[in-house]
Amino acid sequence: MPEITVGTQDSLPAIARRHGFFWKTVWEHAENAELRAQRDPNILQAGDRLFVPELRRGSETIATEAKHTFRVIGEATKIRIALARFGKPRANEPYQVEINKELVDGTTDAEGILEVAVPAGVTSALLLLAGGEEQHELRVARLDPSSSVSGVKQRLNNLGFPCGSEDDQVTPRYTDALLRFQRRHGLTESGEADSKTLAKLDSLYC
């Protein structure tokens, strides 16, 4: 199979799943060494070239006239976001996330962050707060590199610092979100995505 071009809504788990692989099998292939040197597996960029190997068929020898159980092994990815109200973390707050009509229960941490595993290929989920009275649709999609304005916006929005549309436009709302993020984390309030700000953003996505 030739290399494929990563699209704007693609993610490594989703691409691998479409072709019948675990994401690590694709990512760790020797043909993707150059891409690994440039990217994090969770942060591919539209236009990246990803090599996907040919899928080889496997076989099993089994006895006839007997019942056999085969288990399909899958991989999960993660939703990780921060909840805030009036600029303050919604710490230790119970929540539910509906994924494929199944509910996952949890509680945010001291920083208002929740983390939920989701099957590869899932593109949306529903966050339920306050016993279901508050609902938010969650989009599960590829994350742009933090070196791009769109990547910084994605991270700020997900961490509770709304900055509007996740494009590459530098706007007053984007600058204000950066200032609030820097203030929250004790960084120099420049309103720009400087190296220390990017490092902090990236550390929150480990």
C-alpha cells in the first residue's frame, strides 16, 4: 500500500483502524521513521505522508465439530479536557461521558481535568454534568501541532480558555486567552505563544 496523505480530520488511531492495524504497528514501521522524528503520534498535521503496510491475512488451525471463541482486540484513545466556570477549575466534580450509547462515570481532578478512554474511530461523545442537566458535545479529532496557531487554539479551548474558531488567525480573543492561560500558570503575560507557554501547553497533553 502506498503512502497516504493525512487529512484535516484524520488521526493515527482512526487511519490505522481503517486499514486493520493497531496504531503502534503503523507508527513504528521503518518507513515512518522520518515522520516520527518530526511529529508526536497524537499530533499529525494535514498533508503529512504516512506509510501503511499491506495487511497480511492470518490463519488458525482448529478442530471441526466444536465451538471456538475468537476475541477481537482493540485499542483505545483518550479524551482529555479541562472544565472551568468563571475562570476557575471545576475541581472534583462528578461527570458522565456517553460513548456509543454507553455511560462512563468519573470525577474531575483538582485542576478540573477529566480523562476518558474511547475506542479508536469514535469521533464524538456527550459530556453530562450536574446529573445530566448540563450537556456538552465533545469532538474527538486530530490535534494540530502546538507550533501552529490552530494547534494552540485547540489546546486553549480544550483546557478551558475559550479563544474562538480553531483556525490560524491571531485575534484579540486568542491573545486574551493566552494572557489568561499565562496568568493561571505563573508565566510571563506576553499574550504570545512563546517557548515557555508552548512547553506548558504541551505538558498538559502528555
